[in-house]
Amino acid sequence: MSDQSTPAAPLNPDGSRRTFMKQAGGFLGLALAPPFLSQAERLTALSKKVEGVSTISLKVNGTVRAIRAEPRVTLLDALREYLDLTGSKKGCDHGQCGACTVLVDGRRVNSCLTLAIMTQGKEITTIEGLAKGDELHPMQAAFLKHDGFQCGYCTPGQILSAVACVQEGHAGSEAEVREWMSGNLCRCSAYPNITAAILEAKGQMG
């Protein structure tokens, strides 16, 4: 008895493989499309939230200045990138070295950990505003006299922290100065000179 069924067309191994890959790829794309789309939508919504800028008013060294920046901008970046006050240095950017120290209402803060928007309405003092014209602040003069710096990278933060240390009443002795200045690191290890400068400036600061 003869087989009346239509014989199957021969399969081309290469053609079958290509067809299979195309079909599999198509199914995979359809299966993954919804998550990708929803993720894109989430990212778009997030970017719209974080890209918004606002006007931030900062009183720096006695002058009120306004910048247009995102709310997440740090005080350090606002000073350096927006106001071109580059005396405050970005060292560790994690609040561990003290190179970015500035004074806010007379208190020392790590500007890399402080949002600029949080300092609105407050008095910000950077190293650029410490001297009075050509007359150095007593702490600056003492650092020069006692060679309280070498590479100078940490010096702005050291000087501002030293000013606050004296004003806080924590410069009674070498040991006390070392303790209350421990948040400011000097990779050149000029600590004895820094301590001597602070103790001398203390008497001139009244």
C-alpha cells in the first residue's frame, strides 16, 4: 500500500538555525518589552524630579549672592563651581579630612556634607573672606610665621577650623588644640607648627 501523504520538505540545517534564532529573539523581545518600558518610564519620571533647579540665596563673606542650582548641590560645589570661590578644597568628599571646612554662623562645618540650600539666611565665611583687605587675619599671619603649612592643600580648612577652635574656647593647651583640631588632617604632618600658630593667634584674637 503506497503512502499518499505529502513528503516533508528537507530542512536546511543552516536555515533552520537562523529561523530558530530569529523566532526566539522575537519572542524574547516581546517577553522583555514591558519591563524595559516600565523601567524607562520610571527613570524618566525620576530624572524630571532631580533635574529641577531653583534659586538659592547665599550670604558669603558678607555679600548675598544667588545661584540657580539643584537642591542636591552641596555647599562646597556651590562655592567652587557656582561662585568661583575655590579656596575651600575638595579632599575626601566624605567629611573625613576637613579640607572643605567653612564657617556657617561662626560654626565650622564640612561643606562637602552640607547642602547649599540648608545655609540660606546664614552667614558663610570662606578663606577668601577672612582677611580685611590686605590685612591678614591673626590666624593667617600666625600660620605664615610658624610655617603651619607645606603643600597648602589643607590650609584653608585648617585656618577656618582653627579660628572656630579659638572662638569655641578650645585652645587652652597644646593637648586641647590637638584634640579639637583632630577633624582636620594634614598629609604633610605639620601638626606641631599648626598647634603653635593657633596658640599664638589666640592671644591676638582677643
